[in-house]
Amino acid sequence: MFRNVSKCLKNNTTILLNCQKHRNGGVIVNSYNSNSSNSSSSNQWGFGYSSTQSQRYFASSNTTPSPSSSSSSSSSSSSSSDKQKKLKKVTVIDDKLRNTTSTKELVISDLEHKEELTPLSVPVESFIKPQPLAQQPIQPIQPFPPAPPVSEQPAGGASSTPGYMVSPNESDPLLDPIIKVFSVLASPNHFTPWQMRTQKEVTGSGFVIKGKRILTNAHVVADQTSIMLTKFGNPNKFNARLLAIAHEYDLAMLTVDDDAFWEGIVPLELGDIPELQDTITVVGFPTGGSNICVTQGVVSRIDLQQYAHSESRLLSIQIDAAINPGNSGGPALMNGKVIGIAFQNLAGASSIGFIIPTPVVNRFLQDIEKNGKFTGEPMMGIMTQSLDSVPKKYYKIPDGMTGILVNEIHPLSRARNVLALQDVITHIRGVPIANDGSIAFRRRERISYEYLLSSRFIGDTIDVTVFRKGESLQLTIPLVPQIRVVPYQLYDRRPSYFFHAGFVFLPVTYPLLTEISEDLAPTYRRVYEKVDNITSPDYQIVVIAQVLIDKINYGYSSFGLCEVKKVNNIPIKNLKHLVELIESNTNQYLVITLEHDYLIILDRDEVMEANKRIMAQHAIPSAKSDDLKNI
């Protein structure tokens, strides 16, 4: 159905041709927009930020998607040119549905049955007026609501008809380890951080590996308050426990303490990266029904992609099998082994899905076995530029030499003591780097040199060859934890905040910027994310998120989102330092200096009474978050 509707819109014909009827009687159609973006630089604080195609991941939900449930392309910095596609809106042509139907992405499986309709000679323009989409970073969209059953319809894309690998009455070692995950998620409100959002119930998929462990996606259990599992063919639910989670890799590990759960399950084994055009099978519990679903597809591409859940840029396998809401965390199988985990697809594109390959999965498992937990992504701490855009004669680079130019070094990385600006990195781990920053992968395939970092751990070293002032040098760089001025994700923890005299002080994070304005969040981030002044790993940019107006702060309401620079003329390092300075103030007046030297001057004797009054009015349970209460 989706292809038919898209074709109608593209050819500007009648809007209802070949559409399906909504179960409540209305007819639903889509419009979409596309544009493209180009950039040439590569950001390597970790694996870098990159402009990529708008992607989404899927866990089926029992709640209506929030307004933030759409995603678009990122332009923080990148090494490639990517296309962006995104569904713009849904129009419901029925007065009875206008007030109840979301104007968000259309979920095809939400249609109960198909019915031929009489075409109407109504131009598309009379119903839909697509608008240009603003550039935005990839955002993890909210889980989709589960749909009512769809009768006798394929799972979508280029997949085969859903079914069993064997008769449903027989045991199948490839299906028995497939698990359905039921999670209850409760996320904080990052703009009013003392409040929690309404909880959501979502479903996803998973599978059993050796050691009584279950793998699934991190976004299926992020901010979870409860996890329950069911086995294929068994309606009984079992309580699950979270063992480890890696939001950077969008992976999580679960277990079940009830021995009855493990009866009859043979764990799946992990295989190798498939070749291009290999046929793989994706298994899981997507929307459209409650039973297991099996689809097949072909490996289309293997490359580094931006993971929607975390913004990490890691190895990914593109396939043309359907990856739908609820498929997240399910295995992709070939020759009886797991070659990847389904986790996201391309919004607005037909039959383009992505799976996490086994090298990323193995890196996650090795980190847990080595350190007892996931320790995070390491960073080399450099930003680089392609030599394609630099005259080699200017740097006196010999003919035949290729590499990338170092144009920024993170002040807290160990590379600052090893590399110099305008160094040309020619080899990493002995692998030659092309002028565009790519390396040989397999046969004629090429991928970004960032891949060479992906198997390393924090504390490891990496060998590089650089060309500097006419000579080649062999250098070693220790890898350190990722340090971001503006954190991209804050899953599974409550945000830090401090309330004083009606001012809500918060550190700048990407979730906060998104709450303020999803459209402007990328711009805000580029403004705030400067590393020049970082002196310690706990450095934070602190802003006044909002001003709860009271007579004590009257006239200061326009200072919302202003950065705090000093307290009593002492420069602040982070939110904790700000709290220490304010609470230790013994002067009659507290002076807070903001950006552009704006001043807030508060009388100490009036603040205590004002705090009680304002906190009661706005039902604020505590003046500071739990992590700051020991100060």
C-alpha cells in the first residue's frame, strides 16, 4: 500500500487511488519531503559525528508516539555526503477522525483490512502542502504503538511471506531461542527535571546466547522500570534482569533467574560478517500480529553508519529485509548462525533496514568479560580533514603519499602530547589511509579509518605514522574515554538540576536542547560545543533553563537559556561547583554573572523564603537533584 500512495503523490494524481481504508472509516495518505546535505570534514573525538540518512529504530509501543517521534539528518560534522528522506505528515480525510488521528508517521500495519475505493478526482495539493524540512541530527524516535492484526499480508519490503522454518508443532533450534521482550519505560523530563514523563509499554525482540544470556537492543530497555520475556510458543511471562547495557552500541544483555525459562533452549552462535548479496533471515516479533515473524533479505551494503540511539558511528550492515516496529533486538541469521542484530531502518524509504554486525556485538561481550561492565567507546581525540581539499605542495607532501590532515586536537586527549596540528596521518595500525580518509576493507570495499578504532578499549594504545615537516614519524597514542561538552544521551539516569530563587540551573545536554526546540537543537549544540576552555573531564556548560517568575526575580525572566559564567566573580567549572559557590555564600548579596556580563543580584535574606514559596507553587520536591544532595 505504501508504494501505491507514494506513487500517487509523486505523479500528482488522485489522492485516494489504491489506498486502504482506516478501521474507523477514514482514509489515510502520506506526503514526504527530501533534501540532501554535503560536508567534507571528519570529527574524531570518538568515532566522529557525521551527516547521515535519517534513520529510526523500532520497538513496538502501546502508547501514542510523542511529537519527537520523527528523525532527520545530522550535520555536526562528517566525512561523507548523504541523502535525507522523511515522512512529513499524515492527512486523515474524514471529519470523524480529524481530532483523534496523529499527524505523524503512518504505520501501515495499523490498517485492519484492505478495501477497494472509488478514485476521487481531487488533486493532492488540495489536501497536502509539503514544506521543506530543516536539517536536524538523527534522533531516536519514540517506539511505535502495536497495531491490530493484519490479515494475510507480508511483513513488508523484499521479504518473504511470514511463516515458520518448520512446522509450528515441531521444535526448531533456530526459533526456540527467539524471545519477545516486554518493557515498561519511564523517562525524565529534561526541561523540568524533577518530573517524570508518562510511562510507556513497548515490545521488542531478543535471542539467547551461551551463558544464560539474552541479547537485545538498548533502546528496547532504555529507562526501563520493568522487563518481562516470553519464549516462542510459550505464553507465560518471565521476569528479566538487566545485566549490562551499551547505549553507544545500542545493545543490552538480560538474564532470567527462573530455571524453567531455560528449559529446551539451545543458544544461538555468533557468525562472521556476511558478503554482499548474501541472503539472510531476520526473525522477531514485529507489529501486525502476536506470533513470530520470519523474513528474508539480501545484504546490500556494509559501511559505517550513525546509530540513531546514541549518535555513535559504527559498522553496520544494510539489508533489504523488512525491519519493522517490534523487530528491534531480533537476530539476523545465515547458515544457522547470528550475523547481526536488527535495530533501525531508514525513515521514508522502502525496504532499507540496518543490523548491528557481530564485530560490534563481540566488542560489547569482550568488554563485559574483561571489565565486568561496558566501559564505553574510546577516543583518539582528533579532528581531521581530507587531503583531497588541501594542496599537497603547500605542506610539501611527497608525490604518492596519502593521508588525512590533523586540524584540531582535543585538549583532554593523550594525542595532544603526541600529535601536532597540521600533521598528516598516513597509517593507523599499519593500514594506509587514503586522501579521503578511507581504508581497504574487503576486496574492493572501502570504509572510514574510524573502523580501526572500533575494536580497541579505553586504555589501549594505537600506533600511527605521521608526516611532519618533511619526515615520517612512528608514534603511539593512548586511547581515553569519550569526553563530550554536550552529552548526546542520558539514558537510565535522572538529570542533574539546581533550583534557587526561581532560577532552574541545568548543565547543557542534547536532550535538554531537544526539549527546548527540536528544530534548533543542532544549532544550539554547535554553539555550545566548544572544547577550547575544557580543563577537566567533569567540565560542564551551565545555563538557566527557565525562570519561575516571582517577585524576587522580577525583571530577570528574559535570562532563560543564558550561560552562567561566574558566582561572586569566581568562574564556575560545572553545576556542582555552582551549587558549592551559592550555598557557601556569606555575603549579603549573591552576584551571578551570565554571558555578555549580564548580572543577577539576589538578597540572601529574601532567598530562603522565596525558595519555599516558589517550590510549593510549582510542586518541586527538592531544590537539587539526588546527585547533588551531598554537597
